[in-house]
Amino acid sequence: MLVFPNAKINIGLNIVEKRPDGYHNIESCFYPVGWSDALEITLEERFSFESDGIAIPGSVSDNLCTKAYQMIAADYPLPPVKMHLLKSIPIGAGLGGGSADAAFAIKALNEQFDLKISFEKQLAYARRLGSDCAFFIPNKPAYCFEKGDLFEDIELNLKGKWIVLVNPGLHISTVEAYSGIVPKHGGHDLRHVLKEPIANWKFQVKNDFEATLFPKYPLLAEIKEALYEQGASYAAMSGSGSTLFGIFEQEKDLEKHFTGYTVWQGPLD
């Protein structure tokens, strides 16, 4: 079976409080985008995982796809498989690529071997693997809260808009991103603000990480400003990583404008 785990962007990201367990509660809108990895699962005599493309740090046993397989195999009669991942979504970029890989592995194993794992149980498995993994089970726009692992439907449809994502190659760890954050409740309900025209978002929809990471990495602020100069209706950093995105009303080819960076551009669904 071949599946294509896709990335997500954060439209707005408020860090509202630190939890007793050391995590942070957030408020954000997660929106799926077309930038994808490719994950192939085939039957083998014993389990194995390998990857090509962008190098993935850590051991095979630490990979979330491996953990997804082991977690399900502990509860269901799962045969040994070979997982081959072609990694295209940058790592540590705020796009949820690793979480998507894990969630799509859960869904693919369930479908390929007809395990009949309920939707709710797939969500529960995903939540065990990471804070934003569960989003990729339904994989549709959602208002996310708590650790980012709880969500509800949101009335936001950007179908037909064009998105440009720019990654300058900076790896920003979650620990580094949160180190300068002072949690606070936002002054508005993100769900209500996102009902307004996109042109209004610039002044109300914020990513809290920008305030601490932009002074440390001025390049990020420069890319955001460049996206606005190129006509973006809204531009921001995604998640806690180093990817900036711009949403445009019409198709825009900016690959040559951001030479030397990794650029993905395409329509939103």
C-alpha cells in the first residue's frame, strides 16, 4: 500500500498556559496542505523500516512509523511488514511531517490488513505518539486546543486559494521554540476571527513563537515580509518551526524569488 502523508500549517497559534505535565496548552487552527511524504507498506518476513530523501535523525526504533506499527501489533494480529518512507517534508519545520507519517501509518495498516480499528481508537493511538498526530486521522481543517491533540470542526474553507511555503533550512527544536515563551490567553476567539476576510487576519491572527524567534532569526521575519510584498493576503510562521507561508488569492510562482530555500507551492483544498 502506498499513501502520501501531507503537511499542515498553523493559522494562528496562541500558547495559553503551561501544563503540570510540562507541555503547553495551545489554541490554533490546523489546516492540511499538499506538501507530502510517501509511505509504502509491503509484506515481508520480518519488520523493517527504511527511508530515503531527507535524512531522519534517530534510530529506526525511535521513528514514529515504527512505533505506530509496534503499538498496533501489540493489540492486533499484524503480520511483519517493510515500511519505506520517502521523506520530503522538512524536519523541525512546523509542518507536522513526522506526525503525519505516524498517523498515515496507523490508517494504512488498518486498511491494508482490514483490522477494523474504530475511528476513535485510531485517534487514541495517534495521541499516544505525539501532540498533533491525531489531527491527521481525520486530516481536515480543525480548531485545536489543549496540547493540540483535541480538536473540533471549524468553519474555514480556503479551497481555491494558493499557498506558498518557504523553508530556509533552519531546524528549530520544540525546546528552543518554547524557551522564550510567556504563556497568556489570547484577547480574542480565534474561531471567530477566522470568519473574517483573510485581509483582516494580518492584524489579529498571530503566531506567538514569532515574537521570540524573529529577533533570534531575522531571516524568518524577512521571509514573512517578502511574502507580503509579493501580494500575500496573509503570511505567518507555521507551528514552532522555521517554515513561513503565504496565502494568495491567485496562483503565484515564487520559487525563483526564494532561491536557495526549499519552496512548495500549490492550491489549497
